[in-house]
Amino acid sequence: MAGAPFVQCLLAWILGLATAPGATQVTLCSPITTVVPYLGAWDGGALVLTAELIVPGEAPADLGVGAYVSDRHGAWYQTCQDGHLAPGHHRIRFSLGPADPLVSEPMHHGWSPGASALMAKTGIFFYSAAGSRTEITITSLAVAPLPDVPAAGATVKRLLDLRLGDGTATVAAGERWTIQVRPDPMPANPDDPRQFTLAAVITGPDGVAMRIPGFSYQAMTLDDRGDREDATPHGPGIMQVRFRARQPGRYQVSLEASWEGGPTVVTAVPALTVTGQPWDCYARVDPLDPRFFAVGGDFWWPIGLNVHSVNDVRSQENLGTRLTTDRRAAATIAQLRRLAAGGGTAAEIWLASWNLGLEWRADWPGFAGRMRYSQEQAARLDAVLDAAWALGVRVNLVIANHGQISARMDSEWRDNPWNRATGGPIADPALMFSAPEALDGQEAMRRYLIARYADHPAIMGWKLWSEINLTAGNQDAQAHQTMKRWHEFAAARWRALDAYAHPITTHWAGDYRSSDWDIAGLPGMAYLCIDAYHGGPGGWGDGGTLAALLSDSVLDSRDGLARFRKPVLVTEYGGSAMGASDTLLRAEHASASWAALVSGHGGAPMLWWFEWVDQQGLYQPFRAIARFIAGEDLRGQAAHSVLIATLPDQPRLWSHAWSRAGRMLGYLLDTTWQGGGSARSYAAGEMRLVIGDQVAPGTCHLEWWDADSGELVESRMFEHPGGMLALTVPGFTRHLAFKLARAP
Amino acid sequence: MRPIFRTAIACACLASSMPQGYAAEVSLGSSDDPAAAMQASLHALRVNDLATLLTATPAEAQALTSALADGALAHDRFLSDRLDELLREAASPDATAQLIAAWSARVPVSGSADLAAALVALAHPAGAASGAPAPGGPGGPGGPPGMPGPGPRPIDWRMLTGVALTQLLARGLETQQVEAVQQLLDAAARWVVDLDIHDARRAKLASAAAIAAVGDLQVATINDLCQLPISTLITRGSEALVQLKALASAYGVDADAILDSASVADGPALAGHPPVSTVIVSFTAFNVRHQLPLAVVRSDAGTWRLRADSPIPRLLGLRLSLLQALVFSLGPPPGFGPGGPGGGGANRDAGATQPPPPLPRGDNGF
């Protein structure tokens, strides 16, 4: 048979195939793999690839051929033809469907219907260990849809490869426990609840059953390359359920899986044993004083920064900051580490298309299109939340930012996968609040986010929108009603799906006067997020200071948000929306938390200009307020903000206090300094603070605190005889804080 | 337009003189038999005797006085500001005209249908029942499509009735209570859909009654009210209750007839340690006979109180008290304007910086 290749070549030459019109000459570049992409029309998905080729006699003896498919971003799966290609004419055929045995190279993650559905490129390749530049003639290369042949066993729907946690059904209270399964058949889109849903029904020792949704999961390794972050998948794509028990005891567990058009398959899972002490470290709105947050019943006043995305072009343009290298999760984690070291306990992070969003148009790197959630982005969010929790930081997680469905303001609508222009079903971004397809998609995303992240105690709350009033939904009164109904429905669904009951909020741009009371008053809106920008065109209070704006945000008798008795959280501030001078920003950054504290905000305002803070290491204000508030508790039905008078009157001082029976936290601020002007030094004894003119007698403990350093500068006990109580103020510059308490 | 419509709400709030949270603790008397105690309470309502309904022992009266002085009314700035405002307005010479105008502004022309639809939606949250009245007119609450800018806020019937329901729900009794309330709401919806709630004569009668009810309290501010001994407040509240019944009567709801039709029977005890007593109140309203089960618990002082301890409102995130719901529902216009995308919000004028509340007792609360 040694002469067979020669004969085949000869026959081919005689038949004219080697020079047939349209034939392609491909030069081998072995030992490197020679890739021949298919350049014709193909819509993706399962296919049959056929080719005819002529191998010349000088081709290496170990020449092999295979076919591949890959997604838009290079995830590669292949299959090889058995044996070697002898010289001569070959007709080859490859079936590249979800049931075919494709393998990924060089990564090692599983081939599945879900992966198959994402494939967008295909072709063949040649390989040899020998160095060769032989020319191979490809006379035809064609693809055709793979006939829809039901896979063997497809009529039997079941869950395979059950894996519990780390291999056991025991976990400590407060620790995550996972269930992993592989649905058979695996849906083409495991993120689409219409195709498949998985849920664990977990009945606790108290007899209360929880329904915990499952989600599609692809294990990923994140590598910080220095200039970017690579995400490498490994292992098969599976479904996972995450659960974090709060009470020790025995939990009964079963899995419910539903395939499209099929019955629900219920699978019993070994009972879970939860050990240790009861645990509940989720941030919630305090049930007794709903103006504030609590964790495990203890008062919690978040202090932090709006780390909305890896970098901020507007900050670069207006403040001259450097754009942080987009190392995605690695960069965000590094920022959180510095924030936590500086005293921060909270941060806002956006699921934006340019940050940690899970859904965007498929031709953007890392994304898979409408209703297919980016596993690498999801892994990054996992990593960020894990790091945040380890650092003691909770995340105000923004589900959507206004630009996603705004046609005019910071518009990203043109790239939104729901936009008809990108292949989606929605023509007008305003319809994202009402079109059934959009609402279904939002429900799928909601379900995914809750399934994957709701158990995480680093989630401070779900912020449905950032700057909702800048979306296309803010058009007229009727759109307003639509937006209200949207919030009502969305909040109800979050609450129904989230077994951990994280608080829910939304957010308005501008300042508190922009808030929509119909939405703010919805019971489902557990806390209220607003901006506190001022000084820009149409901005708040011409010439007013940030302290006054923060105070008015809650206490303005006409428009203040205290009326809702919900935590009010400023999640953007810092001069105007276009920034401010360095002097003004430093003063506002140093004083905003104090002014908010004594005004009754639910947490410290979050400065928008995080790169300005990070690149100059301006974390001291967080440390200062954190020291001051350590061990304090602002809650109480009668607790309220009070104006503290000065004697003699000091018009440039802003002095307020948060007062409860027997304890008062106060703050004096040089408003000229906070407004960007020069600070004045006040001498010791130059003024007195009037706590009240009818203060009951008793022993009192007074502390003066340096509001810049957050250090106690003076402490003394004194006996108050009753009547007017006026405190002599020590010398200070810029601002000063105090604590006044009745001795026990 | 001044929000004088809240006068009507003030009547409800002030006449009952309830601090926040007290609504769920209405005393039902001290008879050994909870059904008898409930019957006595209904009779007290029938004869406008709030003293019998609301107090039982001197200790409890004292506790109520303290609760009123230290409770939400005294310290909730928003509530007290709003209630002070309406007290002032109720005393103005043109109070009746203002009230009628506000009612017209806050209840769309399709008001009856809106209210009926809200009742049905509340009774059947998963979908309107067959044969239920049709939803409101074009554009629904908020007026016709395209209406720009803020306007008087339509009354949120659903929130009001929903929060009111939560004041009754008791653990273990939710199914029966919800079914009973559904029947009541359905009947109310069928009845209200034919009612002309903008009838000028009815509005005039109701407005006069509402303003008279506020006047019966004889207070100028909420702070005045909070300083009253509870016994005085209850006496005045009993007088105001007469006016509230007149208000309801203006719209065809004969409260006394409903009370006359009521009978009370013992219900099955609910499991617990000790078991929780229940009573079943039967009454005729909106042309239908209803049976409403209620859980009651006996206090250490021997009086019976309604028990509303269902976790459902909490699970649903309903944290509003009835008083808050009333005020929120009828609050100032929403801060929503025609700014549109890029408008940057700012649809209200720059707020004048307001000093914090005045010193409550000259010690800044310290």
C-alpha cells in the first residue's frame, strides 16, 4: 500500500481537482497549527462542516486535520479526525453539535449545549509535529445546519453529577453551602428561565421552607496580568445553588428542576446539618427606627465611597485624575482594600457594561448577548464581594445605571442588547419599563443575581437604578406612573425571590428635590439614595453649602426626605456633577460625613470622585468619622437633629447635633471653609454652645473631638445644676465635634 | 391649593387619639368572655362611647397618656407638621370650600371606578375577579395621559386599604381573615362603583362633618393634643366620632346600622402557649352579610385586646402605620416634573435651609 498516496495524488491531478476554480492553497506552518477559518455565511449554533482537500506527497507523515468552533471572544472547541492524512484526495466531515465530543483548547472547560449556542466562528486546522511548509489544496469548505436529532436519553430529564459543598452536607452557620448538578439535557441557554429553572427547597429547623433559585455556573480563574485581568474558564458548565444558613440545626433539602415543556423533576438531597451559633450579618433597615441600618440588631452607619467602576473619564477630564488601569476586579479589590484600611465600611459598585455588568451585546469582550450572562463578569463580582466581605466592606450594588436605557443622557442605548438596533426586541428605551419582553428579561436577570449573590453578606442592598430620573422613563406624567408601577413590581419580585431580604432602593440624580415621592413612598423601597450636587446650573441653593444641602436633604420642611422614615443615603456628591476645585472638594470630603451624621442620614455620603481620593490617599476623613462613631447608636424614636446655638452668635458656623435623651453628638463647621474659602481659627473660650435653656440637672460627660483626625482632644466630667447648659468651646480650625452624655 | 383634605384624615387620627402602634391594641373590655367583650365594644362604638372602648384600668389610662406624650405624634416631625397644618386650615373661615375643592382635585372624575378597582385589586392581587368593576378611566390615577408636571396627588386607595388590613391580621388566622376581607372589599367595590362621590350635596355634608370633628377636639396643634390627659381626649373624641359617622352617612354608609347588625360569637382557639382566643364578628355592610374572624388576647389587667401579630405585613415590607399611610397617601404633590432626560432633576425650587425642629422641652431632647 506504499504507493497508494501517489496513486491518489495522481488521480486527483488527473481529475483536475488540484487546480479546480475556487480552490484554496494553504501553506502548512507546522509544527504550529495551521488554521483555515470558514469565511462564509453562518448564523452560529450547531453545524456540520465538510471539506474536500488534496494532500501532496511531500506532506509530513503525521499530518492531522480537525475542525473547530469558537465564540466571538476566542473560547475554542475542537475535534480531530482519527488517524493521519495521507497524500491524496480527502473528503472530510465534522459534526459540531452540542452532543458531539468537542474539547476546549488550551483551556479546559466543558462543551455543552450552552456553549454550542454561543459559537460564532468555525473552520478546520492542520497539525503536525514536523516542520513543514507544504501546500495543501482545499477545494471546498462548507457548513450546513446540523440536523436536529434528539440526543439519546433526551426524553429522560434528570439531574446528574450531584455535588454538595465541599463534599459534605455539613456547614457552619453563616458559611456558604453549595449544591452543584448537571441537568440532563443541558439547556441551550441555562440563563433563560423559559428553558430551564432549578431551585432548592430548603426547610429549616423551624419548619419554614425557603425556595432558593439556582443559576448557571462556569468555574473561572481570574489572573491579574498587570495591564488587564484575564478570566480563564475551567471545568464543565453546571448549575449551582448557594445557601447560607443563619440558624444551626438540620435542614431538609430537595431540588426542583423544570425543563421547557416538561414536568418538574424533584430530586431529594441529603439533609444539611448546620453547626455553630446563630448568625445574621446582613445589613437591613432597622425595624424599630427605620431611619437607620442595623446588622444583627446592632446599629450600622455605613461609611464609604462610590467606587462605581474601575475608572472614571469624567474625573480625568474635570479633576485631572489618571485613569485607573482596567484590571477590572483586581483593580476594584485593590481600591476596596485601601478604602477599608482608611476606615471605610461601604462602597457603591455598578453592574455597568464597562464594569461588572453581566449582560451586554455579544460582540463586546466578555459578554454573551441578551439573556446570556457573562460568566467571567459574574466571577469577577464573586471575587469583589468575597474581598469586600473579608475587608469588612458592604456593597451598595447598582443593578442598572441610567445610561443603559437613556437615549440622551450618557446614552449607552445604542449598545444595549435589548435595543432593536442591536438585534433586541425593544425599539424605544422608555419601553424597558413596560414591554413584556423587557420585563421578562429583567426577571431573568433578577433571578440570576439573587441566585448567585443574595446569600452574600457583603451585599448591603439592591439599588435598582442609579439616577432613575435620567433614564428614558422620565418623560411625562404617564411615564411617571409606568415607572412607579415598575418599581412597585420590581421591588416585590426582589423581595419574593430574595430569601435573605436585602433592602431595596433606587436613586435620583441632582439632589433631594429630584426624588419622586410616589416611588420613594413605596413600601418596597426600603431606603432612599440621592445625589447632593450643588453649584451647577440649576443646582441647589445658590451659594449654599454642602452641609446645608445635606441637612435639607432630610429636614427641609417642604421637600426633605425624613418624612418617609427611611434611611437616606447620598451616593453621589462632590461639588457639582462636573466636579469642583481641589480646595472645595477637600473641604467637602472632610466635612460631609459629619454634617450627614448630625442631620440623621442613614449613612455617610459617598463621594463620586473616587479616583481623586484613591490617587491622593485621601482616606483620612473616613477614618476620622469611623473613630468618632465607633460604639455610638443614633437610633431612637425620639432621636432627632437639633440646631445648636452659639454664644455669641457665629454666623459662619454651622452647628447641629443628633440628640437622644442623655446623649448628644454634635458638630461645628466653618461654612466659609467648607465652601472653598479660608478657614478661620477660633480661640478657646471664644464662644459657647447652647445645649438648651431648660436642661435637667445631673452629671455630664463631655468630649471634644478633632474632626480631621478623629481623635479625642478633651474629655471631662461636670455637674450641671439645671437650667441653661452652655459648653465652652475649645480652640479649633475648620471643624470640631463633640459628645455630650449624662453619666450613668 | 392647600391640602385641607387631610382634615378628614385628622378626624380619624385625632378622634381615636391613638399614638402610633396603638391601633392594634384597642381594648375590648374586661369580660371573661372575649365575645361578650367584643360585643360590648361594638355597643360602645354604637353609642359613641370611646371611653369604654379605649380604656380599662387607671394604669392603662396613665400608660396611654404617657404614650401619647412620647409617641410618634409628638416626635414625628413630618406627621406633626402635617397635622398642625390641617388643624390650622380646618379652623379657617373657608375650610369647607377648601376641603371640597381638595377632594375634587385628589379624586379624579372617575373616582368611584378608581376606588372600586382598587378594592378589587386589593382583594384579588393576582388578577381581577370576574364581574369586578372595570378599572379607572383614561390614564388611571394621575390623570389623562401626557399631563405634565406635578399636580395634586390622587388618593392611593390601595395603600390605605392595604395598610388598614394589616392592622387586623393575626398569625394563624390570615387565610380566614383575608377571605373575609376579600368578600367585604368585593361588596364594597360593587357598592361604590354606583356611588357619585363628587355629588356636591354629599361633599358639603361630609366636609362640614369633618371640620366639626376636628373642632370637637378643641386643640390648635398636635402638641396641644399630646399634652391632654387621655381621659379628656377620649371624651372629646367621642364627640368627634359622631361627626365621623355623619361624614360616612353623607356618602350612604350608615355606620350605626352596620354596628346594629353586628353579632359576635366565640371562634376556635388558635394553637399557642397559651391558646389564642378568637371571635367571629358578623355584620351586614354593603348589602352583604360578612363574618370577620379576629384574634384577641387578654392583658395582665384582664382586658381583651385585638391581636394583630401576623408576620405577613413584615414579610411584604409593609412597615407603615395606619397613620403614616393616611398622611403619605394624602401628602403634598410628588416631586416629579417634566425635566426629562438630562434635566438633572431639580424640579422643585431650591429649598430654604430650615432649622431643625424647635426645642421640644428647652433641652434639645438631651
